[in-house]
Amino acid sequence: MSNWFLDYFTSAVTSRIFPPKKLNACKKSDNALKYSGQLFGRYTRFAIMLTYDSLMRRNKLVDVSYDEFESNMLWMLSVIVDVENEPWEWTLANKTSGAYGYFQILNVDWFQTSLNRMNNQIEAAAKYNNRDWYMPKFEFKLPLAMEQIQRDLDEKKTKEYIIDVRNPDLISALVVSHIAEASGTDEALIGLQTNPVDSAKIAYYRGHHLDATLINKSNAQLLNGKAFSSKNKSVYTNVESKIKCL
């Protein structure tokens, strides 16, 4: 059994044996219910834990348990896949944009940015000891499987290669760190607990969609559609139809 298969098998089985508590009031789409166990495993939860710890350290979360936060984050990730890749196909390719995979990654540089952001989260967590929540003990370093993605990048592998070969749970974890460390997403991640739909939309626009024309638009403009020109109006329409509380 290869190390990759063992890693993938362990992650997938763990996500099934220890599913998150069903605390989010919004139901997932049928495809999310069917496939999310294959995508969101221990690495995704590792990144969610780092994100929760970051918000707690900065006193931005009040009376929100880790279980609640994790449940809401996993729901947000599932609707992002619904937006980007409705059939939930691991190797789906967009022939127009070149985007690829569950999360429709546009270019290989995204991986380096995301790894850097996860490293920033880890380094910040390592410097802090006075927590008022129980954080499971772990070594404050990039997981070994993530280091393999760094080697892929050093070897000039393509985004298609990385997505095809590496555990999709790793990609999901990087999506979490990429969104969490993006400018303007703190309030969205906090807001998932009380207003999940609008908060997930803002997190998507600010931390994942990466359209330069939207950077300086207000959250209100993003939510009411006024931030979008005729050229990218379809993005807004797609988000409105996919990110909703079922």
C-alpha cells in the first residue's frame, strides 16, 4: 500500500468515523452529502483548528465552541465546491479559464500562497500558550503531507499534477488557510455562526474567487450585485443560486 493511498484512506475513514456534530442549521446539497466525506478529513480539520485558534487569540469569537465553528466551516467549504464544481468531480477542468479540481484552482502559484498562509498560521499559534480553549497537542510545523506539495512546487509540477496525485483533503485544507489569511475575511468567518449565507458569500469573494475588480468593493456591493459588471455578472448569479441555506 503506497504512502499516498494510506494517507488518503486514513483521512477518508477518519472523517466518516468521527463526523462533525451537526450544528449548522443549513443542509448540504445532495452531492455534498454524498462526497464531502471523501474531501474533508483530518487535514481540513487541522486548518480549521488553526483558523479557530487565530480568531480566539485575537478575541474575535465570543461564545462559539470549536464544534460549532468547525460545522459552519465545513458547510461553507461544501457550498464553495457547489459554486465551483457542482458535480463534485475531482479532476473537473474548465476549458475556458483553465481552472481545475474540486475548488477550480486557477494557477499553480495559488499553492505556494496557500502554503505560506498556513505556515503563517502555524508560526503564530506556536508563539501563543495562554489559550482559554482546549487545543489538541500537535507539533507546530507543516504536516509531512503538505511538505510533499512544497516539493512538488520546487520541482515545477503543474496544478493538474498536484491535484491529481495528492490527497484532496490537503487541497481543502489549503483552501481554508487561503481564505482565513486573506484580507477582509475575519468578519465573514465570524459571521458564519449567525448569518451563514451572506458570510459564506463574502468569504468566497474575498478569499477564494480572487477577482481583482472586486477587491475595493464593499461587502454590501458584493451582496447586492452592484459590484459586478456585465462581464462577471454570471459569477454573482451562480453564487446567489448555490450559496443558500437549504
